[in-house]
Amino acid sequence: MKAIVCEQYGPPCSLVLKELPNRSPTAKEVVVQVKACSLNFPDTLIIQGKYQYKPDLPFTPGSDIAGIIKEIGSEVKNFKIGDEVFGLIPHGGFAEEAVCSAKSIFPKPPKMDNAIAASFLMAYGTSYYALKNRAKLKQGETLVVLGASGGVGIAAVELGKRLGARVIACASTDEKLAFCKSYGADEVINYTKEDLKVRIKELTYGKGADVIYDPIGDKFSEPALRSIAWEGRYLVVGFAAGEIPKIPLNLALLKSCQIVGVFWGAWAMQFPNENAINTMELMTWHSEGRLKPHIHAQYSLSEAYKAMEEMQDRKVMGKIVIDCTKT
């Protein structure tokens, strides 16, 4: 089978397309013939050795997959060969075949396109876990989403509206903010032109944000936290903008607020039953037309490095998908 391989930590252009042996499952695993695998920002960090999860070299990046089961392990009872599935794996998705734990995949609805299925779980799973389980977002509260035009960001905008919140979307260009508006954002902030803290305060009539969803970090985190409401919840989702910020802890004391970590992938692996409940709720909303993943672009396997470069250059709105049937 063909796969993208990271042989040494480095930029996207250092990735290589190689022929590798076909995969085989253990007793509780399945082999999936991968049709599509979406790109997530952590993929761009993992290949550089900058992410908290560091697979042994060499490895194949990619974690959000959709495809058809090719082989099943001896203890797998809930799937059969030929089933269409989608799911999450630690790495290995940018390939023609991938090995998955049977607990981390789900049946793909027949009407769901492979590109959409591969774009669904990481973005919506992360954002729903953050808003539902970690922030306990309530109807009528104000949710501020930083990096709102990205994969997890736009999912947070959609889900925030679905949960009854007033959503303020923050992004770096007017084009991205128009995109957020099309997904239901009530208000928008261009944080390259406007003072983030001041504008959040203005748009919340001095109260501040009840919940702040932050997948970008860097210089944006502290001013956002300074605009949080009394007993607000600040969700630490990631650091796509670069630096991991150092937050003065007196800010949490002064607002009696919570700074809450969000590591959905680890939670999903440790609590598969709870994650399955969330996933089924998300799939129901998708089937009802209430959640609509946006595909920014699709690339072949050999073009995976171009997809990563586009994401690193902050050009992506929604999701990028690798078509693993094309090399």
C-alpha cells in the first residue's frame, strides 16, 4: 500500500510518499481501506515534533478517516468486512490502509460523503466535548470563539448556536469573518484590526464572555481572558497561532473564572462509551441538516504536503481533505 511517511521531524516538504507493507489487525482492531482523511492542525505540529503526542519515527500522519473495512480482528463482533465506517486513530490516516481500534470507529451513514465523514469527528467531537462536557454551555450565554474560521472553530460556532448561545466569532480577515457569519455567528471581531479585549467587552455590554473557546493561543489568549465574565469558563483547545501563552493566574482569581483544558482525543480513547453518546448526538444533528462541515479543498496523497503548507499559511476555512484513493 502507499502512504505518506514522516521519516524525520521537519516541514511538510520533508514528507515522502512510500510503498509500505499491507496492514494487519490485532484481535480488537480492524483494517480500513481509507477513502479520505482530513487534515487537522495538530498534524502540522506532529510532523515537526512540536505536539504533545510524538509517535515513533518513521510514522504516517493523519487521524480523521473514512473508508471501508477490509479485515477484522478475531474479537471484533460489531463490524464486518465491507462496512463503511469513519473514526479516529492516533496516526496513520494518510495512507491507502489504516489500522483502527474497533472502539474508535463508527458506521458511516450511507448518504454521508467520505470527505464529509472524514471531516466530522475531530472538529465536531472536540468542539462538542468542549462546549457540552467541559464548559457546560447554557442557553442564552455568550460564547466567544477565537480562530473561528478553522475546522474546530467553525464547528464551535455551529454548535454554540445549536446549544442556544449568542456567538461572537473572532478571526484574522474580513473574508474569514464573513464565512463565520454564514455559519450563524451573531457578531464578529477582526483581531488584526480591533482591540480584542475592548470589543468583547463592548459586544457583551460590559459583562464579558461567559465562555471563551481558544484553539489558537499566543498573544490572543491573555486579552481574551481579561474580557471574560464573572465565573466564566476559558477553554484551552490548542495553540495554532504559535506560542503557548503564560497566563497571570491572578486573572482567574479576580474573575472567579475557570481555565479548562480540552483534550478530546485522550478523553475519547479513555471514555469511548461517553464519546459514543456525543458522536451519536452529532450524527443525528447532521442527518437533520443542522450541522454542515465545510470542505475548503481536497488533495491527493502525493499533495499532502501542499495541504499542510496551506494550513500553516492560515489560508484554510473549514476543512482540508486528503483523497487517499488518489496518489
